[in-house]
Amino acid sequence: MNNTGYKIDLELTKGFPFYKEFSAYVSGVMFPLSGVSGFASMKFRFDDSSGTNFEWGVKSINEGTFFLKLTTGQTQNLNPGQYYYDSEITGSNFISARQGFGLVNVSPSIF
């Protein structure tokens, strides 16, 4: 199984909600999301001991679509700058597969 995932950089604005959909792929094949769970987190430095956790959810089981979400309150607590994130899925027939990773650019808000 190829667990490298794919790199997608994310943009969000401090104090505004964030929502992004992804398609799950394992070894280059779209992966139905029946019986899986997921997790995603972002950190200012990738070796930080704690970070901000995204809400991870399934949008379409058969189409292999999942989403990452942050509330207004979560983004309000972020300092503007560049962060790192990772997203993984875990299922009964495999340990875990990295689905997405990259940079998160947090922009300041004038509001």
C-alpha cells in the first residue's frame, strides 16, 4: 500500500470557518470510506507537541470523499503564519494511510 498521500496546500483566514473536501486514494485508486475513521491536525512547527485538530468527516462513502473543517473559534485562536498539516485514514483492513499533507497559510483578518 502506498501511504505517501498527496500534497495540497491550504489557505484560511483567521476568525473565519474553514471547510475543504478531499478524495481518498490508496495506491492510486479511489478508496470507498466504509468502516474507516480519520484524523487531521495542523502544527506551527511539525515537531511541536500539540496542534489544532481538524474535524474529519465522511461526505460520501462510495465516492471516497471526506472533509476537513475548522470552526470560527478554532481559526480565531491561530496566529497568522505558515503551519504544517497531515491527514490520515485508518480502517480494519489496514493500519493507516496518509491522505493529505502540506502547508496551511493562515492570513490575518481586518475584522
